[in-house]
Amino acid sequence: MFAKAKKTIPGLIVFIMILAAGLFLARPRIIYGNPTGEIPFSMPDEIGGYKAVKILFCLNDQCAYAFRETDLMTTVDGEKKVADECPKCGALLSPVSIGEEKLLPNNTPIFRREYTKQGRPPILVTIVFSGIERRSIHRPQICLVSQGNRILNEYSRNFNIDKKKKLQLRILEIHQILGSGDDQETVVLPAIYTYWLFNPERETDSHWKRFLYMAIDNSFRNYRPRWGYVSISIPRNQTNPDAWNRQLDEFLPFLYPFISELREKLDEQRNITTVIDSSSAELNINQGEVEVKTQNPSSKDANRKEL
Ligand SMILES: [Zn+2]
């Protein structure tokens, strides 16, 4: 009996340590990094000769097409305005896609523009920010697939930003599948989806590394800044399937300085403190002005409408 008790002691010690760590992190405490503060950023109107266009999404998940605002101009009573209904199916259009509305927590700040240049495929740039709530940033390997895309290949690649700086991006070769409803024609679009993640101090193309950094910074330093998640989508030309490489080589050195500047500005908020307790998810407010954020018409409300 004594031997048995001896065996259980290490397990018990580990259990007590986990419990203590949990209680330690759950106590009300002060964190640094201002995760609910202002995001001093707006998408640039031009990046390296590419012009910015706003994008609107169809909220019907059987259709889910994306449209350029410039293609949605209509004239109502002699006044030009942007259509608010999908030209394909008539559902409502929104600056936040249906996948984002479903998956992201309320108040997730999203910045997005499509960048177009004569003779080049368009480049869609999206930056999503985490607050206190960590679910704001998802592994695309999960949410791309849940939105009906297929991942064909995945790897990391380095890009030269300038003579000294290299930036590693995660590259996903995907098939976007649109219009899967019965009355819609299904369209398969080969595309590149690529991303990296940053906070004022760190940069990585690995979601696992981000989780590790967050755990270390949060547990040992009480440092919990916002993380930004930059994703870039480029349609893939079937006759020239590697052209996106050269396009990103050209585009990233122009995009990157905007992100560097943003990281410096976020770092200036480092000493702004927030008091949190175990129910920190309730603190997922966003104090800054943001062009687009998720609103999550909750499923409860949707059900109520049906009743
Ligand atoms: Zn539609």
C-alpha cells in the first residue's frame, strides 16, 4: 500500500502544480500591451503602384461571392451608390465575409483591401487583430477548409524585403470553391493564400509559435499585446502557375514598411495597462475606431427570427 501511494505522489505533485498555475493565472492581475486599445492603422490607398479597392461579400453561404465595390455601383434616383445586394443571388452584402462572421468573436477588427494594377492579378490583403480574446486569429488550415476551400500544398518561403531583412511567409496552395448551391454554377479557382503573424516584438509564420510566444509573454511577463494576422490571396494563373512568386517578390517590399510602422505605433502603447480576471473574454471590447469589425448576429437572434 505504501508503494502504491509512493507511485501516485509524482502525479499528485504535477496535478497540484497545474492547479496552482491555473489559479495563479486566473487571479485578477494587471497586463501590459493594451490588447483592447486603438489600432493606429488604415489600409494604404496605394502600395507600389497597386490601387486599393474595397471588397464586399455575399452573406449567402451557398453563394459567398466577393465583389469589388467599383463593380457594384448603381444609380438610384440619379445618385450613384454601392449596391447592397448580391448581383448573383440577391442576398445582403457585407464587408465581413460569412465565414468571418461565423468563426470570429464579436468586435474582431478587420482591415482589408484588394490591390489592383494593370496587367497583374489582383492581390487581396486582410489584416485581422486579436484582442483579449485569442480566438480572433484562426489557423487558416482549419477555417479555409470550413469555408469550402481545398488545400493542395503547404510550405514556408523567405522573401527579401530589403538588403538586410528577410520575411518568412507560410504559403498555402488552395482551390477556392464558390457557388456550391444547387441553382448555382460551381466555380473552382486555384489561388495562393499566404500569411504571417506579428505583434510589436515578434514575427512568425507559425501559429504554433504564436501560441508559444503568447503563453510565455502572458504567463511570465504579463505582456499581452495585440497580434496581427496578415493574409494575402492571389488568384493563380493556370498557364503561368508560378507567376504569384514574382508578384509577391515585387509587392511585399512595398507592403512591409506599413506593417513595420504599425508595429512601432502599437509598441508605443506597451505601458498602457489593463486589469483582467478569469472572465477576460468579456473584456473583448475594442476602444479604437475601426472601419470593419465582426458583429455576429448571434445564432439565438437568427433562431428567434425563424420562430
Ligand atoms: Zn450571392
